[in-house]
Amino acid sequence: MKVVEIGLVLLYTSFQISAVYQDCPDVIITSEYNKTGNFSSPQYPRNYPGNLKCLIKFVGGPNERVQINFTDFRLDGFPNELIGVSTGCTNDYIDIYTEIEHPDHDILELPLQGRYCGNDITRLPHLLMSSKQTLIITFDSDDDGKTARGFLGTYEFISDEPYNMGIPASFGCGWTVNGEEKSEGYIMAPYYPAVYPDGLNCYYQLQGVPGQRIRLEFLDFDLYSGGDHTSADPLIGIYCSRIEGLVLYSTGHEMYLQFRTRQGRPSIEPVWGDKVITMSGFKARYTFSDEFVNLGFIVDGEHVQGSECDVRIKSQGESSGVIVSPGFPNSSPSNTTCHYFIDGLIDQDNLEKVVLTFEEAFLPGYLNRCKEGSAYVATYLYGQKATTSRPDHFLCDLELPKMLTSHDPRLTLKYTTNSVQPGAMVGFKAKYQFTMDYAIEGTPANPIASSDCHFIYRSSSDKSGKLNSPRYPSAYPNDITCTYELVAQPMSSS
């Protein structure tokens, strides 16, 4: 393969690089001469010749990467898949190689990022980036006598400093970020913001010091749909597709992320279709701090993985317990929002509701408006998801009921603090009780013994009404006896 030095091959202008392609010699573009510029097929914008095999190699400095973007793309032929054949391109195509360890690496040993053909530029990746300092494009045209305008693109050599995210793995794709050395920073997909390749398995190990927690805010999240995951450690979540506003918190002082891309896209098969070639990965800001909510306030239940301070409590069968605000009996921190998901049983033999009693509450309102005070509680009594639904009540000291009862097995509280003044006390303590719910309209004969299916209907309260079997129209439970006691008002003697 003949290599022609750039000074002999390329003529530089402020707009584009043109090449003398008589026998289509290899073209080498280095950052030593220009950090940005254009590249094109032979004779562009005139049709390229047939029966060519061309190579364009971009070589940056040791601490650089190269990005390319196509601005025009018209090749003769189509991907075979469009005419019912499973592999390859019908006529002319380009191959792109982005994972190159060394500029002199044998191209036959390199993994292929993708093969592209056709005449629709929207089908190409919006941006491609090398993993290190080198990127290669090869261009093949056949000798069928038909050609097209070819391609035009831009390139830019960039610093690889943003991709030095921590201590790199001794082998493979991974970084360890030490919170003692850097309390804030960014992690991202290895090729961000360019399209990421297939077959990646990268890890990000964030390590703080005991007493710290980690906040991870995703500034951009653009992935293909993913698959299943198994792990010996608690899993915060599996995330894919496009997500906005995702923020995650660690439970302790460590957090581990794994970024995996499936096998199957890059091959000699054409990469074709927007859903295949436009995803750029992710970028996230991390923060190590001991100022995030201390989870020691969770008395019952468990911390909801990934949240700052959300709590989930599951009934053990007419069980009871206590929930408190963060820091209680001391004041809660400012600008904090915690959700309490209190879930009763619901199955063939069990249906529960939740009774919540406030034992202590310091939730000052402001001018008869709870939401504008230092702290308030929003309640969801009909099983809503607090993140998406409108609450049933906003509660503070101005209007705090002694007791709340859910209408469904789930009761959710959303506790919010605004600006808490130094020395002020905000917070609460409440007792929860799971009670049997038969979904029968009527007055329980014994409110204390909630498991008794015994209801009284007095004519002094209602002259008419409805009776129903337990949990109608759902199936009634097994092994149950219900008593419906109808008490008429005595006839008066005249």
C-alpha cells in the first residue's frame, strides 16, 4: 500500500482539502497541519471514477482524537437488505474504522465500525469519533460503469482530556473515580457525543469516603433499548432509550455503573436506519458530598435505591410502625424532598388499607398557604404515584388532621422542605397501621378489631343503601364470615 505524505497530496484552502487521486493513493490527514478541515471522494463534486479502492487516514497527536461528520453522501447502489439480500452493499460503499490502537495498525486486523452505502445522508451517523488518535475511511467503487457524486465531510482533531475520567482500567474499558481527589466532575460514554460502537462493556467505579454519598445527574441520555441484567449487588435500575432529568443517588459512599452495548450492529452488513445509527450515549455530572440526606432516619422499611431519601414500607400482615422525617428528632435539611410509599397487602386473601396518625409535627405554613411555608406534606390516598399525580391534600400545622386513612392499599406521603431558618425546627413523626379492608360500605361494628367482617347499618343514619360481598366486584377471600347487621329505628307510639 502506497502512503503519500500530506504535503505532496493535499492542497489546503480555508474551505476544503482537495486531493490528487489519479490512482487513488492513500491520503493521510494529520493534526500537525490543520486541526479542522474537509475531506471528500475523488473528483468531488463531480462523479468519482469506477473501480477504485481508496483510503483516508486521520492521525492526531498522542493526546488527541478525531471526529468526522458527513455533509453530503451519494454513492451508486443500495444496501442489499433493501432488495431482499441479507449482507453487504450492491455496488459502492465506504468502511469506517474507529477503534485503532496505533496509526500503523494493519487494517485487516481492525474491527469495523460500519459499512455505509446509498444516497441518503440521514441514514449515516450524525457524528463519529476515534477511540484514540487514528480514524480510517476506505472507499470502494465497482466497475459497472455507473458512479455518483460521492461524499463530502468535515473533520476535527480534539483533545482527549475529557475522556480521562479517572484511573483507567489496566485492560478493557473502565475508570475509577476517587472522590478524595476530585469531588465533582463528569463521566460519559467513551465516544460521546459521537455514535457509540457495538460490543462495549465499560464500567465506572465512583469511590468516596465513608459518610459521603454520590449524586449522579445525567445531562444527556440517548441509548438504544437494552436487555436484562443480573448482579449480585442491589441494582438501582436499568436505563435505555432517551431519558430526560434522570438523577440518581448512592446509598453509601460508592457507586458502580456499567455501560454495555449489544453485539450485532458493526459488521460487513450495511448500517441502515435512524434507530441504528443516531444514539450518542450519555454524559453525567457526579458530586461526592456528606451534605446529602443521611439515611439513618429510616426506622422501618427500606431506602428506595437511587433516590436521595425515598422510603418503601411493605406490610407484614396488619403490621404497624413509625416513619419520621430526615434528621428527626432534629430539624430536616433545607430543600429536600422525600417520598414515603406505604404499601398494604393485596392478593386473593388479603386487602389492606393504611391508617396514618401524626404523633409530632413541626410543619409551619405561611399566611394560610402550606406550600409556601418551611415544610409541608402532600398526601396521596388513592394509590397514585406521587411523581406523576396530583396530591389529595397539602398538609402543614395550619390544617393537619390527627388521622389519615387511605382508600387503597397504598398511601404515599411526599415530604418537602423549603428554606429552613437556622435554629428552626421542621419535621414530623407518624405511626402507620395496616388494617384489613373488606371494601364494604357500612360502619364497622368494632373499629378497633379491623379483622372483623361485621358491619352495622342504622336507619337513623340512612333509610336506604347498598350491601355488597367483600371486595365486590373483585373475588371475595377464602375462609371468611361476614355479618351485616341492619338496625331499624324503633317505631314511635302515637
